[in-house]
Amino acid sequence: ADKVVRILGLSKWTSCAREIKNLFGNEILGILENIHKIGKIKKNITDRIDEIENLKKVLLAASKDIRALLIKICDKVVNLRDLEYLSVSERKRIARESMYIYAPLAYRLGIGKAKSEIEDLAFRHLDEKEYKKIESKVNAIRKEGEIFTFKLKKLLEKELEKEGIESFVQSRVKHIYGIYRKIIDRSYKLNDIKDIIAFRIVVKNIDECYKVLKVIHSLF
């Protein structure tokens, strides 16, 4: 909303709101007002879990239109991609805000890809040394595993089709912050983590899950 105020060359949100209403109508104005409200609520982020949880509830309650939250989450991803141009203190402030508020909100809204990117980008600015250590390991595994992953995915798809199982096979590389949480929460060593590359097979029902398991066991 503040950016819109500046773009339109107006001094206050109230005068800007009138202009937006005239140009785009009530629906767009409502979304922008909600984004403006969210921006005003989320001041003074702390590390206290209870305060963060309350703030997330307030943000969800404040967003009468879910589109406002989606726009804020996308805006946060874009901001995080360009943090290098800001001071160290400002980078850390935005990274903490993103990690503690916007990543969990993205998760609650079912946007896993945005959650993972927010966490990785924020983690890079909160603990650069640890981030680079894990990134180096992941990149090495990704480079070594690309051909293997492609071949294995094709093999699985072929065998499942042969068995008449309608499925969707996905491969993924675990995101960097997810690996870090595993190291912290479960006292793993980086070299002991075996699921940095993994596969997910989506089928229609539970019976087909067991059929897939049978195919997996017969192959490996």
C-alpha cells in the first residue's frame, strides 16, 4: 500500500484509496486495504514463540480476503531474493520476520514451494556459514544424482504403468533449511542424512499404495 501511495504521488493512504477506488473499483481497493492492514499489524517481531503464534493468528484474522495474504507471501519471496542490497541489520530483520511469520503462513495455506523458498532465503541471511556448508553438500549430491534420479523416475513410471497403477511420480531434493532442522531437531550429522534426494508416488487410494509398495520391493 505504501508503494501504491508513492507511485500515485499522494501523501496519505486515505487519498490514495479514493484514487484506487475510482481507477479499479471496490474489489481491488478491498484487497489493498487488507494488505495495508497486515503491514501495520506485523511490527516489532520478537523471538518469543507465544508472541509469534499470536501474531500469526492476528494476521490470519486480519486478512478477510485470502488473496491479500497470498500477495503478501509472494511479495516477501521477491523481497528475500534481493536482500543483498540492504544493510546487514535490515536483512536480518526481514529474514526473521519471513522465517517466523510468512513461512508458517505459507505452510498453513498449503503453498509448500513458497514456504521452502522463504525458509531457505531467510536462513541464508540468518546463518550464512551454516547455510553455505549445507548448500555445498546438497549441490554435490544434486550434481551426482541428476542422471540417476531421471533414470529411476522413468523406471518407476514404466513399471507402475505395466501394473495398471495410475500414478504421479515426483522427485525432489530436500531444501536446505529442512536439512538444517533435521540436524538440529534430531541430532543428525550432515553426512548421515539419507533422504536429501527422495521420491513421492501419488495414487488414488490406499489399496494402490500397497500395490506400489509391492512394485518397489520387487525392483529393489
